[in-house]
Amino acid sequence: MASIIFHIDVNSAYLSWTAVEQLKNGAAVDLREIPAIIGGDQKSRHGVVLAKSPAAKRYGIRTGEPVANAFRKCPNLVTAPPDHRMYREKSRLLMEYLRTFTKEIEQVSVDECYMDFTPIAGRWSSPIDGALEIKDGIRERFGFTVNIGISTNKLLAKMASDFEKPDRIHTLFPEEIKEKMWPLPIGELYMAGRSSVDVLKKLEINTIGDLAQADPRLIMLHLKSHGKMLWEFANGIGTDVIQAEPEQAKGIGNSTTLSEDAATYEEACPVFRELADSVGRRLKKAGQKAGMVSMEIKYYDFRSVSHQTQLERPSSDPDILYRTACSLFREIWSGEPVRLLGIRTSKLVDETEPEQLTIFDIELPKEPDEKHKKLKKALDELNSRYGEGAVIKASLMKKSRSVGAGRDKAEKDRSVRGGAENPGTEERGGRR
């Protein structure tokens, strides 16, 4: 039996949770029913739109744009500041409620999670009936709504939950991919960041279906391993494994919250330099090298994404960590303002562990140039005419003499010591 995975996502979480809290405290107007946003004021560094109501969306207001821009589009716009402590509490209560159905819950952000519905599917006549009970129960208990996406893996469930909102249930089973997912713009594919989308559009790949039907070798040529992953996602390939508890961190990493949100690649990369230097120092201090590098982004609205890659060989070199993190960032960054950046290393090995060399690490003999070819030919002719060894390289003569002198000295030493030999010592240590 195929797995049944739910992706549960709160509709406009920050705005919904703020509206619910205001109504509880006696507010006469529901923010969700008027042009309203959650965001800081124009003087604040957090002066971007974190969430918007459906009415605000109709004015063309976009999540992530400056609050000042939003007011120019809608002068009567109502705004409320974010309350992240309250949001965390709402999130905690939601997850507690979902765990009354099953403990197989993987929370991936403050307002979304995956649920493995498979073990409890027998309680309902269909997965949709189960999703309806969960969705309606959330609305009745907490006063806000969610979307639920249903499929056989996490990727497709996530894609399904992003279909029409709010307060909806959508399925995206493998047999529905061509109809429901392939016509979507390529930018709507999960993990397709701005840089990757730009590359794909240059290849005339404009929809998810275009990518799914493209030659994966071509995509990998331009986007490396990230391209392979995107091609697999476009074809509905994903995991159904739910991590109910966070994995124990087994690595060394560092992250930093930015004093101002980074809005460009050029602003983000210097941060990675500092982080890479820090992580590299810690790896060396611990006598370790990393085989895997992960990069984390936390956006202005506290959504988090991460991306990782396997290194060709374990390393603690800050330059390698830096270049890898920048490359990973380019691959998945959506172009939205970034609040936090991080680097984490894993698959650690002792720095003295022997390395597996590849054919590219072997230095092959260089082809002699024309001058040396002529010299070798002349030497061969002289040795042929006057006998082998008539002409030899000066470097070989020097080496021969050194060996001879060493042999003479050794003979003298043995005669002085009565032929006794001292065992030699071999210095060990350092890196291999």
C-alpha cells in the first residue's frame, strides 16, 4: 500500500493569528475581511509585508515588498505589527492538536507540517474525509483555517497544499501530475529559486511540464546536482519519510541573524565568508573534516529552507566551505529578503583519515617539449656511437656521487661501531 502524506499549511498564518487574537480581545473588524497586512512601519528594518489579506492581494500587494509600497497601492490599508511570541504559541497549540490524531508529525516551519496519514487511514472512508475532519476541527477549535495537500510523498503533498486557497483540500496523486502540476509556471516548483528559474527559462523551460520532459543530462549540465533534484521534483519523485523528531545534530555549524535583511546575492555572500571562516576554525580545532555542507536561509517572514551537497572529498578549508555555501544559496534563493544565514557541516571524519584519490589527483608525466626532444635524440645518438653511458645527465652524476659518498660513510661508521647498527626512528604526525 502506498503511503498517504498530508501537508498542512496555515492560511496567511501571521495575519490569521493576529486577527483571531484581536477578535478575542474585542476587535470589531476582522483583518482577514479588509485590506490589511502584517508588517513593521516605514522606519523599521522589518518594514516589509509579512502577510496580507485576500482584499489586500486584490490591490496588487505582494508578500515581501516594502510597507511604504503597499500604502501607495492602497492608502486605506490597515497594518498590524508582528507578534512572534504569540505566533509560536499558536503554532504549539496547533501541533498539539494534530498529534491527537497521530504522533507522526514533522513540523517544518512555524505554520506548516507533514503528517503521515498512512497508519490511521483506516479510520475514515477516504483520505479526503480524514483531511476534512482535521481541517474543520482546526477552524472550529482555533478560529483560523488551513489548506491540506494529499499525496503519496511529501513533495506532491506540499505542491497540492499550495493550490487554491484558503480553507481547501487538494490531492496531487502521481496520476494527477500531468493535469494539475505540469501546466504550472516553473517558478512554482518547490525549491526552484530565482537563479535556477533564470537558467531554466534561458533553456526555454517555462513550465514544470517542460522541465519534467527535458533531458535530465542537459539540466544537470547547467544546474549540477540541484538540476537533477528539480527534474525529479518535476516528475513527482520525492520521499515519504516523516521525521517525527528532529535528527540529532552531528556536525559543526554556525548561523547569524543579519542586522539588516539581505536583498541581493552580493549582500549575502560576505556573510558566508565569515561563517565559513568560523566553521573552518572549529573543524580544525576539533581535528575534523566535513564530507557534507548544508546552507540555511531564513527569510524575512521566518520561513526556513536548507540545501546541502556532498563534497568531492572531506575538507575543513574555509574557502571550500564558502564557495559551496554561495553555490547552494544561488540554487535555491527565492529572491526574497533574507534575515538569517547559516552553514552546517556533517559526515565528519578525522583529519588524519586517508583520502581516496581520484584519477584527477594523479599527476601524469608531462609530454616533453621540442627542445628536450632534440636533446634526448642527440644523447641517444652519442650513446649509440660511443657506448651506453658515454654521456649521462649531470643530475644523475650528482645523485650517483651522493649515493656513493653515503655508502662510503656508512662503511666507515660500521667499522667504527664494530658493525653494530642503530635502529632508525620515523617521525610520525601531521596530516595525511
